[in-house]
Amino acid sequence: MQGLVQAMQTQAHTQAALQAQLEAQAQVPAPDHGGPSSMERFKWMLPPSFKGESDPLLAESWMREIGKIFRAIRCADEDKVTLATYMLHIYLDGAYKRCTVGNS
């Protein structure tokens, strides 16, 4: 039970940090180069979803797959955090909704 509480606290802390980062990035206007954005190119590659596995090997495999996409689309370093955060945020949103629906 203590492990579950610790995991939920870690998840809440991570989600708060990700939210703060997304809000900070939203305040900076994206440069317009006339072509598809990094996010559009990233989504076109159908990145794998992070499913919250606790197995470090599965998490590492997810990171490797995301890294392959970054290399394929020649993603700038400053965009990598935003794109990976986007994929984690999708997972965290779903996990939060599952937790709150069960506690209603």
C-alpha cells in the first residue's frame, strides 16, 4: 500500500512539473518556418504511447523508440523535451481520469 501511495505522490509531482513546463512553453511563441511544426512531424511518425509500465526495461524501450523518431525527424534538442512531455502528459491525463472516476 505504501508503494502505491508513493507512486501516486510521484505521479502528482511529475504531473505538476510537466504542467508548469507546458504553461511556460505556451507563453513562448513558436517560430514559423513555413513548414510543418516539430509536433506535426512527430505525430506523423505515430509515436508509441507510454503506458506507465513500472518495468524499467519497458520504459527504456519506450525512450529508445521516441529517440528513433527524434533522429528521423531531425528534432532540435529544445523540442525533444516538449514532444516527450506531450506523450507523458497524454498518459498522465488518462491515469488521472481513471483515478478520479474510481473515487467519485
